[in-house]
Amino acid sequence: MRLSTITNWAYGATVALTLASGATMLMASSAEQAERAAVQQRATLDQMTSALLEDSYRQTEQARAYAITGDPTHLIAYRRDKAALRSVEQRIANFKDAGATPGELSALQQALHWVDGLTEEQEAALSAAQAGNGDTARAILFGNEYGRELDNAAAQVAKFQYILDQRTEAAVSRATDAAREWRRMSEFMLGATALLFLCVLYFILKQRILRPVVRLSDVVTRLAAHDFEAIPPDFPQVDEIGDMAQAIRIFRENGLERQRLEQERDADRIMRDLLSRMTQRLQGCDSTSDLVEVVRRFAPEIATGFAGRLYIHDARRNAMRQACEWLSPAASALEFSPGACWALRRGQLHKPSGEMIDIPCEHLGEGMTRPTICVPLSVQGESIGLLYFEEPASVLPAQRERAEKYLEMLAENIGLALANLRLRDALREMAMVDALTGLSNRRRFDTALADETMRAERNKSPLACLMVDIDHFKRFNDSHGHDAGDAVLRAVGGVLNDALREDGYAFRLGGEEFVLLMPGFNLEQAMARARQVQEHIRKLRVEHRRQEVGPVTASFGLAVFPDHGRAETLVQTADAALLRAKAQGRDQIVVAAVRDGASALA
């Protein structure tokens, strides 16, 4: 029941009790008025009976005085008083009007009868006195008979007063008792009203207002301090306090939701800051290895708890090869074909398990039970890599959804950075590679020479330099055209590139001149490799327009650090040996002498 309803009922009961108390007070007042009326009636009737006796005594005295003295003054006074008296009926009516009861009127009527009898005797005595018979008059007025009648009249009046006193006392007693009862009832009503008021005040203020408000106040204070762990008390009653408790519960739920959103916003801001820092580091990478290291460090922080691998597409082998891993993933092959992953096929994130069933990727292998996520690294529709993740066992759906959003952002940033690196490498390759032969050009040769000579001097390791010049190259251009000369250059470049592979570097310095740098090769090893190259060049069969161009031979000049001088003069020393080879008849290998190194120094 609502407090307003309780208050209204209490107010109604209080008003009803107050009205009842007022009614009892009015009834008590009415009883007191009845008591006063009875006393007043008694006083009035007493005055009237006293006047009746006084009139009778006064007339008796006037008549006796005239009978004794014969003074006419007394007779006149007697006549005047008698004339003022009313008849018995009128007197009875006056007493009746004053409130006398029939019993009282009966006693009064007897008294008036005796008074009338006295009046008749008084008239007889006065008549005798006027006739000169004073003794008779005095005998009548002072006789025993007259005295008895006067006493009888007084006795009847006394009887009337006694009856009146009895009635008055009874009426006063009844009125007093009634007033007492009504006052008692009034006091009871007032007490009940006060008790009801106090009970309602205690129940409403303390039980229904004060205690709940104190408890709610504590909760509100904690909620105001953003302590949303405070649980509002449950007040099942349907009243204003219950509404207030419900409002506080809603406020707490809103606060918890706001706190959750703020936490998500803070976590999102932290994650975006982390992504931003990773992006900045990716932009500063100079090589793929730098990018791989950045991904290996940042990926576990962005995808918290998700083990995974980074794959980069190897265009030469058309395969996805693992570049790095984190948190020890349990599945996925180290190398696989792009067609083995549905994310690479579809060009979008792929989850083979979860709420929506899907096809597992082939590169996962057999027996993989943990949920996995594959995110392709795509740029302009081309897949250049893959991010592979394994979900932790205790991940929540909300965390999974949020992680997928960040994984896609992570993949986008890594894909752009990897594409930029590849584009930069391609541009660098275009600037550093000879377009005709596919070998590195003079610019890369200068850089590689500086690096290798510095490394050789620091490590005190050998470094071989083999200068190569195609014999009579101008003849190919003059006899068969420049296209034939280009074909010869391409063929020789292929031989040089195949001869070294990972053992050294092959460069085209310009025209028909080439150079090989072989780190770690001593003189014997370098000589053996030079003879191998010489034999392969001799075996070349170059065709141009269905016509064989050849034979093709080359001259070689070989110099080795530290056998033939200092590292910074290695190329000049080898070039001097090449000049001697050409001077001695071409198609031969000449090893530099110490004087070649000295000549280079000079």
C-alpha cells in the first residue's frame, strides 16, 4: 500500500475520531446544560413557592393588624395585595409553565386550596371587623382553626418543595452521570486519536520512511562515489519508497552500463594507441625482417591471449611461409599453398568454428579442436600474407567480437606496411638491377663492395674479385646487330648468376664488363670458380634469328684480399690483371701479381 493511501486512511480515521470526540464533547456539554437547567428550574419554583407563602403570610398579617387596630391603612394594603393575586388556575398554569410536574402540581394545588381557605376566613374576619365585631374577627384570625389551616398550607408547600427537590436531585444526578460518561467517551476518543496519530507517525516515519531512507541513503552515497558494487535494498511494497528503490536500481544499472562502456572506450583507446604505435614502427621498418620483429612483439599485446603466426607470400615458390610466431600456436603448417586457406581464397576473415559452422582450412591439419581465425593480408585485391590466430579457451563472445575487429585493423596495417616494403624493395631493385641481364648494376656494386671490404678487414677473412670482359663484343654488334649483342650479354649474365647463387655477388659494370665478388674465397677457391665460369661461357650457344652467334669467350682478371694488397684497391688490382689477360690473347684467366696491387696504389 502506498504511503499516500496509508496517510489518507490515517487522515480519514483521525478526522472521524475527532468528529466523534467533538460529538461526545457536545453531548457532555448538553448534559451539563440540562443539569444547569434543572437547578435553574428548581430555583425558579422555589422562588415562586416562597412568594406564595410570603403573600399568604403578608395578607394574614395585614388582616390581623386591621382586626386589632381597626386602622383602615391595613385594610387598604390587604385589598391591594389581594387584588394583585391571581386565581388558582393562573397560579397553577404559572407553575406548570415553570416546569412543575403533575405530582408537584397536585401538592401545590392542595397548598393553594388551603391558601384560598385562609383568604375566605380573612374576608370573614375583615367583614366582622368592619361591622364593629372586632372580637369575632380576632377570634377567626387568631384561632386554632386558622393556625392549622395556615400550617397545612405551609406543609403542602413544603411537600411541593420536597417533591421538587427529589426530582431536581435526580435530574441533576442523571445529567452529572451523563456528562461524566460523555466526557469519558470524549477523552477516550481523544486518546484514540492521539494513539492513532502516534502509531501512524511511527509506522510511516520510522518503519516505512526513516529506515528505508537511511538504507537507500547509504546506497546513494556509494553510488555517488561511483561505487556501483553497492546493491540497493529490495522493498517489495508498492509505495513511494519502493518507487525510489526501483529508480535507484535503474540508476545503478545505468551506472554499471556507463562504467562498462567507459571501460570498453578506455580499452579501445588503449588498443588504438597500441595499433598507432605499431603502425609508426611499421612505417619505420627498412626491411621485412624489421616488420616481422615488430609484428612478433605487438601482435600478442593487441590480440591478448591469442597464439598465432605471421605468414608472408613467397612469390617464387607461390607459397605462404611462416615469418614468425607468438605464444606457441598448436596448429597450422609452417609452409602451405595459398589455396589451402579459405581466408586467402575468399579475401576476408575466416573462422571455421564458432556460432556459424564453416569449412576448416587445410593448413590446420588433423585434430585441431581450438577455434581459429585466419585474416588475410590483402592490398588492392592481392593476398601478400596471412595472420593466423588460435583463440584462448576462456574467451568470451564479446571479447571475441572485439578481438576480431582489432585483428582486421592489425591485418590492414601489417598488409599496408608489407606492401609498402615490397614496393620500396621493387623500386630499389629497379634502381639497383641491370634490366638487360638481371644482374646487379654499378650502384649496387659500389654499396656491396664497401660493405664486403669493411667486413673482410674487420674479420680478417679473404675476399675475391673476378673481373670478366666478353672478348670481341663489338664484333657481335657489328656482325649481327645490337639485338644479338644483347642476347650474348643475357647469356653471359645467366652463367655468372648461376655460378654464384648464394656464394657471392654478380654485377654488370657496363657494356660487356662484369665483376664477381666472392666473400670468404681464397685464391684456390676463386680460381676454381673462375675456371668453372670460363668453361660455361665457352659452351654457350647463342642464337639470334635462327642463326648461331658465336663462339663466345671471355677474359678474366682475378685478385684476392689480402694476397694481392689492401681491400680498397682490390677492384683496381683485378682490373689490372684483366688488362693483362686481354693483352696476352684473351680467353684466359690471369691472377693478379703483387705489382698489380702496387700499380693500383700508385
